[in-house]
Amino acid sequence: MENTALITGASNGIGLELAKIFASKGANLVLVARSKSKLDDLKSELESKYKVNVLVIAKDLSAANSAQEVYEETTQKGIPIDYLINNAGFGDFGMFAETDWNKELQMINLNITTLTQFTKLYLQDMLKRSSGRIMNVASTAAFQSGPTMAIYCATKAYVLSFSEAISNEVSDKGVTVTALCPGATESGFQAAAAMDESELFKGKKLPTSKEVAEYGYQSMMKGKTVAIHGMMNYIMANSVRFTPRALVVKIARKILDKA
């Protein structure tokens, strides 16, 4: 492949599995996450196994201008980014009036602001070369409001809408933009969002991060704009268009509530 993929949130879950996929295809990597130790371990594994070059950047991407700082580092090192994977993100669970604002502000900064800034910075370079692929990780949560996860669902709705719009803008310019929309996945997400006891996760056999990553990679390489993982997720995501909005919200509340 002899290209370079930049993957955020690469220390675990879908991001980690995407790093393995790209390395197995011969791509060099720029891996970004908060945990330097986890990234260093992954770097050693991938460089040893696949003989690729891996640059590790430990960064809190919820901080202001963190995307700009990563961009400047890759630019100064002369590393053009051929594949941008905006995977980093997190959720929270609870009634909006009772949840922590500082955590929610970090969520908005990470899920929306940093993702958008990364896209703008690297998209401009891709357009100059008339080549490149971007994948923004959204969620099936993007298709409806989510009581008890109000901000998370709203941020993912932004990611989906934003990605579809940019995909259209660059459709004839040699660059593709894909919104990957996984449903509930076996990863660290539910624990981080305090959702282990919700109906969405408890007692369910979920697809693995590897399965979702493989689907996302294939969808991105095909230039697919919206990639919804799993047939049932596809049906449910599209069925909300034909269901009264008030009913959709009630159903979402039941699914997200604790079992």
C-alpha cells in the first residue's frame, strides 16, 4: 500500500483493530490517543509483525486545538496523510439535568470540534493531491434522539450530517468521505459510558470491534458515504424515517434505560 493512515482513538476498540488492518495492508501509521504506553505497545507489535513505520502521538483530543497540533507535527515530519480515520469519541449515560457538564463539554469537543478540525486540515491537503479517504466514526445513535444519552446522540447526528455533506462536496475531486455507523459493539465504550446495565448492552451478544473495523475499512475503500454495520441496524436506522418522531424517542428511551 505504501500510504499513511492517521487513526485517532487507536489505543483500543475499533481504532486499534483498524490500525491492525491498515498495517496488514502495508500502510504506515500515525496513531493518536491519550495513552502513550498503549500506543507504544501497539507500535512495537505492528512494526515487528508488518514491517511498517508507526508514529505515536499521545494527545488529549478533547483539548482545544489538539487537531492543529497533530497536523503541525505530521506536516513538520513530512508525512502526508492518505487515510484519515476520525475514530476517537466517547459517550455518557444519565439524565441531562443530572450529568456532569465538564465531561459533556469534553465529549462535544472530541466528538464534534476535533473531528471537524482534523477533517478540514487534512481534507485541504487531499484535495491538492486529488486523492485521499476520510472515515468519520458516527453511530446508529445518529439516526434518532436518545434520552439518557442526549448529547452523545446529538454529537453523532452531527458527525453523520457533516460527513454526508462533505462527501457530496468532494465527490468529483478524487476524495471520499465515509460515515461509519456501528450499533452496540463489544468494546470498552459501554463501560466508559456507564452503560453496562442498559437494555442496549446487558445480556446481548454483540459484534466485535474487529468485525466492525473490517466492515468500516471495506466500506471506506469502496467510497461508501454511509456505512451501517449489521442488517438489523440498517433496518432500524432507516425505519425511523417512517415512524412518528415522538414514538421513536420513546422507543430509544426504553432501549437505553437500565435493564
